[in-house]
Amino acid sequence: MFTSLRGKLVMSFLLLIFLIIASVGVITYSQAKQKIDHDVVQNAEVAMEDLEETIHIYLDNYSKVLNSFGSTSLVDNFIIERSAENEATMLQGFDQILGNFPDMQFIYLATQDKKFYSSPDSELPSDFDPTTRTWYIKAMQSPGEVIYTDVYEDTSTGEPVITLAKAVKGDGIVQGVLATDINVSALEELVAKKQLGNGGYSILLDNNGVALVHPTLTGENLLDMDLPFIDNIYKEEAQGVQRYTFEGDKRVLAFSTIDETGWKIGGVFLEKNMLQLANSILKTILIVGLLALVLATISTILLARYITQPILRLNAEVTKVADGDLTGDIEVKSKDEIGVLAASFHTMLVNMREMIGTVADSSQKVKASVEDMSAVTEEVSATSEEMNRAIEELSKGAVQQATDLEGTSARTQNLADNIEDVLSKQDDLEALSGQIISANETGVRKLEVLQNHTNESTEIVTRLNGLMSQFTEKIKSIEEITLTINEISNQTNLLALNASIEAARAGEHGRGFAVVATEVRKLAEQTADSTQHIKETISSIQEESKVILEEMERTNNISSEQSLAVTETGESFGEIATNIRSIIGFIENIMTNMNAMNESKEEVLASVQSISAIAEQSAAGTEEIAASTDEQVKAISSIAYSAEELLAMSENLSELIKKFKL
């Protein structure tokens, strides 16, 4: 039952009502208890004030009597002249006072000469000395005031009495003490009979703690009984309230102090008696609360039924919706929150029908789009793989290019070494040229030995022919290298131009790089110019080499014919001398060009090394592009996988939508 909404509503309302009733009961009981406690204590304090005033008036009356009589001529005359007549007159006045005030048991006068006069007359021991009595001593110590002794038990009657005493004067000098014994039984009875209500009773304690009035402890000295609440009322102010536990009961004591005697008068109440009215109020609250709880239970059940009936109908429709049936509807005529909930449920059903229909259409469209995307993804994936393979080939080509450039750099270095070798043989060529000239000059004089020299010349020409062939081949190699250097120079110039453009785009940050690019471009232009000059020089050398080869061929022919025509040797020898001089000039020209090539080879080597470094960077960049392409392929594969999952989800969504009945 308590798991249903109706049960929860009933329990919630009952619990709330119970808490309200309990709270009201507790608060009311607590306030009533406090109010009753306060009223009882306040009434007790008022009663104690009344008793205090009553006792004060009671004692003050006797004090006034004593003052008045002590000031009369009866006492004054006797004090001045102690004659028998004056004594009789004074005692007659004593009797008259005793007749008017029945609580006065004795009235008497004690003089400084230890004489004692009283009414009624009493038998006293012969050695009785009134000046040693407490009442006499206290009165003599406070002349002009009425003093009060402690309460004591009268020896003749056994009743409690108190003595009032006042010093009397004669001729302005204290001559004795006038005193009276007052029976306080009536006063005690008055205190004991004081009605306090709520089972309370009055107590009266003298200034020494002796109980003058008490239900069970009259005559006992309560200060000797080690009762903290008694000690407190003598230590604290003249009036107040004490709460304590005595004989197993919680009690409240409201007390006051009699100024004249120092007596303590109090009203005592048992808390259980004080709370009787509060307990009756509590019983009434419990009965009313129980009736209210019963009525609230009935009302709550009816209210819960009224609230839950539409909710149960709404729950039935919600259950149908949970099963996928969206064809139902609900109508609640109430305008409260449940009616609003039903209207919202109706709106929700309409919106769900529209939404699920829209979702079904969208699901089909998504499915078609996903299939198209899957196909496109496959094509893109294939294209990316082909691109990746192409980039890998490009990367391999870049790496191979870098390797080839390294080889080119090595070959360029070899060329530089060969140029240095050629230059190192310059002295030998010059020496050989000198020898040829010397031989030519002495050739005329040594015609007789021409045959021997002819053989030597033939051998030299043969070697020179071979050298010239090798020289021609090297010239061709130099030409090829020159072409390569020219291409590299052009590429370097183009790269420098591109670098200048990029530096210009970079603005202030690219200024330093622009200067370097300009220097590289200038160096490339100088390299191109030098290469062109070398090319022209090599072309000239090739032309001259052809001439030399032709001349060498002719020389060879001449050398062959020398054995046949010695007569022609002189002429041929002259031509040889001329040709040798030309060859020497050509050799000197070649050496000059070789020196220029030697001077430019360092720049060419630096350019080749720079291009090689750029090629290596290009290869590294190509490898990075290849890696990025791999990542792209992986991403496309992930997209394809996601497209497959989306397609599966779309199919699942379609299956779920089919479960709804629209």
C-alpha cells in the first residue's frame, strides 16, 4: 500500500498532520507549563509579600506599644523616683496593656541596679540578674530602638515566644530596659493557614534556621541538616526562588525575609502538583489531536483518491506509450496540475507521432546519405592510397635525387682535383715548350742527325696524339659538367628568386633571409657567367684541339715521309716550329683558363653542396608529406568505419521506429 502514490500521499499528509499536532501539543504544553510555573511562583511571591507585610504589621504594633509605653510618664516617673506608688502605677499600666493585647504574656522593666519589675508577677531566683539577659544587653547596645530576640520556648507554657525590648531613659540618661514577651503561636498559625493553592504550603524560619512553621520539621534547625537550598536562602538576597529536590520530589521555594527579625518566610510547591493543570491541558490536546488525526485520515484518503484517479488513468495511457502504442489519448477536465499534466501528455503524444514520423523519414534519408557517403569514402580512400603511393615514389625520387647530388658533388670534387693536377703540370709543359723551342732553333744546325731526331719526334708526336685524344675527352667531360653547373646555377637562381619573394611576403622577419637570397642569386649569376665563359673557352679549345689534331696528323704524315724526303725536312721542320709556337700559345691560354676554372671551382663546389642540402631538405619534406598522407588515409578509413556504424545505427533506428504504432 505504501508503495503506491495514494499510500504515499496518505502517509505524507498523516505524518505532516501528526507532526503539526505533536508540535502544537508540545509547544502548548511547554508554554502552559512555563506559564503555570511562572504564575504559581508569582502568586507564591505575592503571598509571601502579604505574609511578610502581615508579620511586619503584627510585630510593628507591639513595637509601637512598647515605644509608646516606654515614653509615658508612668515609666518616666518610676525611673526618676522609685517609690511604691510610682511602682504600683507603672504595674497597673502593665496590666492594662496586657489586657488589651492578649498575645503579650509578660511586660517588664529591668534597671541598671539589677532590679526587675514585671506583670504578671513571677517568682524568680534570688540571684536573678536581668542585666545579663540577651534582651537587656541588645537593648542597651541599641538605645532608642526596639530590638527583637530569637524565638524561644517559654518555660512555663511551653509555647514559642519572642521578646521585644527597648532602653528607657530618665533625665536623659538610659536607666533600664522595658521589654515584653510575645506569644507567636497565633502568628505561626496565621502563616501555617495561609492558602497558597496547587498543594503548596508555607514555612517560617527564624534567623538561625530553626523551623517555626513547617509541616514536618517544626522546631528543627534546618541549617544543621546540610540542605543546600536552605543554605542558599540565607546566603542570597532578601527574597527569591529556589528549585530543588527533597524527599524524592522536585520542589519550588519562593521566599522572603522579615526585616525586623531576619526570619525567612517561604512558600513550597511540588512540581507535580504545579503541573496538574498542564497535564490536564496535555490530555485535552491528545484527545483533540487524536480526533483531528482520525478526521485528517478520512479526509486524506478521500483527497488521495481524488488526486490519484486521473493519475491512474494517465498511467494506463503512459503504459501504452511505453509499449509503443501512440494511438491512445486521455481527457481530464480538471484545471489543476493534473489537468495540465494530462494536457501536456496529449500534446506530447501528438508531438511524438509527428516526431517519430519525421524521424522515420529522416532515418531513411540518413541511411541513403550514409550509403552514398560510404561509397564516396571508399573512392576517396582508394584515391588517397594511390596518392600515398605516388608520394612514396616522389619521396624515393627525392631521396635518389639527394643521393645523385651527393654523387655529383663528389664528381665535382674529382673535377676540381683533376684541374689541380692539370695546373700542377703547368711547369712541365712550360719546360717542354722551352725544350721544343730549343730543339727547333738547333734543328737547322743538326740536320745531319735529323733521322735520329725524326724517330724521336715520331714517338713524341705519337704520345702527344694520345694525350690530345685524352685531353679532348676531358674537355668533353668538362663541357658536360659545365652544362650541369649551368643548370644548377639556373635552378639556384630560380630558388633564390623564390626565396626573395617569400622573404618579401614575410616582411621585416624575412629581411635577413632576403639578403642571403640576393647573395645566392648573385653567386648563381656569377656562376652562370663563369660557366658560360668556361663553355666558350672549352669550345675554343675544342676548335683548337681539332686544329691540333689535324696538325698532329699532318706532322705524323710528315714524320712518315721524312725518311723518304729529307730535303723537305727543313721546310716541314719550319712549319713544325711555327705550329709548336701556336701550340705553346694554346697551352698557355688553356692554362690561363684552367687557372680561372680553379678559382671558380670553390664557388661551384659550395653551390653543389648547397643544392645537395636543399635536395636533402626536400626529401625530408617529401617524407613528412608521405607520413601526413598516411594519416589522411587512416582518417578516411576511420570515416569509412564511422559511416558503417552510422548505417548500422540508422538501420537499428528504423527497426525501433517500426515498433511504434502511429
